[in-house]
Amino acid sequence: MPTLRLLPPQFLLPAWNVGSLGQLRWLHRSRPRRASNAPKRTSGSRLSLFEELFPEEAVTSSKSDRRPERGMRHVARLPLPDFEDVESPQPEGIPKFGLLWGERARKLDPFREEDMTVLVLRRASKSLDESDFRRMVPKGQHIEEWRGPGDILKVIPGRDPDTLQPLEHYFLLFLNPASARAYQDHAGRTHRMARTQTPTSITSPLPPTRGMTIRGEDIHALLQDYALCPPSQTLSLRTLFSPYSHNVKRLLNQGGYDAVVQPHDKAGKAIVLWVEGYQPSTQELKNVIARDGSDRGIRWGVADGEGFIEKVKPPMAPVEDPKDSDSVEDLELGPRKHGFSRWIITFGDETEARRFARSWDRRPYPLPSNRSTFGEPPPLVHAEFLW
């Protein structure tokens, strides 16, 4: 009785058969042979896919790419001078504002004082930051991230010249009147739009939704970035015409107040600190800062040297606060009334200075062990970032 041979299932059988093998052999014979002058394969090199598929074109391209090695001159490269060694000529009559403004103004081109235009923002919040003004620079028409006309050269917050207490006005410096005019028009248009689009009652229209555009500009994002003035108030952004007063001219030439820029520019990496209800000494304040860094496990990155903390000199004779801030003379007055000693603490960079201001502002001051408050609230620390 013949035995039955079990065959594997059909899906396990190979897909090729005798006929397919014959087709492969025919394709191998009909394949064009490599040209005699085609590049040969060596043991150390491999042919590219282009050379395998098109050997004749590969030979032609290799011959055309060859350059005659004979008769070529090897020219030595000339050494380029370093940019730090090249001194750009300083035109006559133009002050060196880069030296006066310190490291933050070295990238600015020198310009004449009579061509500079100054805008003054009055009756504004004392807590505005430089980024609040930068966001109001008109955008470019074609590329979103590019800035159009109206870029700000520098923003100087108004402060008391002796105590560095923030005031309610800001100086905006522009390179020419056209930039100042463009910024002023854009800020005014944004303020009027914020006044009409901000709801004040249940009958007010809905605010613009996200993605709503007018003339190609996102209105929702524009109103979210606007912080110069509350919509319920009147925006006071006016041009300060020359000739400037002596105090304003000194402020613009130095790029800041004497306590901030002298003997070196400390704006952007320093804070001003004062204690409400207690007058510590400078050495005591140094010890408190060092002890706080030891308690947190990381030392505060103060500037090198013993002069990282400076006490602001008190004024000789106090005067009354001005009642009208619209006049130019009232923008830069002399000493004003104050009752607390203040210190300027310089740090290594802006990040550390801002971190210290956030950590120490509105913090109870640690009194010495031999001093008690007798049931009264502890002294309060005020720390403000200087920009």
C-alpha cells in the first residue's frame, strides 16, 4: 500500500518556480555590459548607484570634472585682521555714546544729540518693564518677527535722582523723529482700540476672539500685549522737544541716573533695597545676605569684590513733591522727601538680580537676637530690579 506524503500548506511554498528562474536568467543575459572605459571597482572603493545604472554617463562626467593639475598656481591666503584690532574712525562732533552708556549701548551706532527724539509717557504705572514698551514696536508688514519703523533705542524709567524711587513717567529714546512718530501713532491706535474693545458692563460687545485680524494684525494678541495705560484713562505720550533742561540733558547723555551708571553701569544687573521700619548697617545687611545664601544652599551670585553693595547717599535738603507732572521742569527735580536708607546691590547677571528681587521683596527682615518688636509687625524688605 503506497504511503501518503504530506505536503506543506500552499502559503509555505516558495513564490518562485522553474519559469521564474528562467526569466531571471534571461534578464541577466540581456543586461548591458559595462563599458571598457567605465570606472572599475577596486577593493577599497565602491561604485555609486549612478555609476552602476549609467556607466557611459559616469565616464563622461568624470572626464569633464577633471581639472588640469599642471600649471595651477597655489596662492597663499591673506590673513584677515581681527575686528577687535580695527578701530573705526569717530566723526568729529559726535559724542561716543557707547562709552557713556556702558556695555548695553556698545552695539548702537553713534548719533547726534540734535537728531535724537524723546517721547515721555506720563501718569503711567510705576511697575512697567522694558518689555512692555518693546512689545508696542510696530511689526513688519511682510515678516511677523521683523520690526518695522518705530524701534526704540532705549527706555529710561523716571526715578528720584537721590533715592531711586520709581516715578510715574518714562523716557523713550528714538534715533530719529520718524521712528518716534511711528511708535506714537501705533501706541495711540492700540489704546483707542483697547478702550472700545474692553467690556465695561454686561451690555458691552464681546471682546475680540483669538485669531481675529484687522488689516492683517491679530487684534487679540495686540490687546493682550498692551500695558502702557489702562483703557479707562487717557494715554499721555508726548514728544519732548529740545532744548532740554540741564537735568534731562544730563540724564540722556549718561543713559541713566548717577547712582545707577556711576562709576560703572549697573542697570540690568542690580537691585535697590530698603527696609521699612528698621535701619540696618551696611555690614549687617551683608551678613544677612550671606546667611540667607547659606540657608538656601546656594550662595547669591553677587558681583566680585567688597563693593557689590553700595549705600545711596541721602540728599542734603528735602523738597516737596510736585503737584503737576506735565511740565518738563518737573520731570527731573532735585532731592525729595524720603525716610529710609537704600542700598544698591550688584549681581553677576540679570537673571540672578531678578531672582533676588523676587525672593526678597515684601519679605520680613530678620532682626538681631537682641532686638524685639514688642508685638509690632516685623520690618519689611522692599527690593526692586533696576533696568
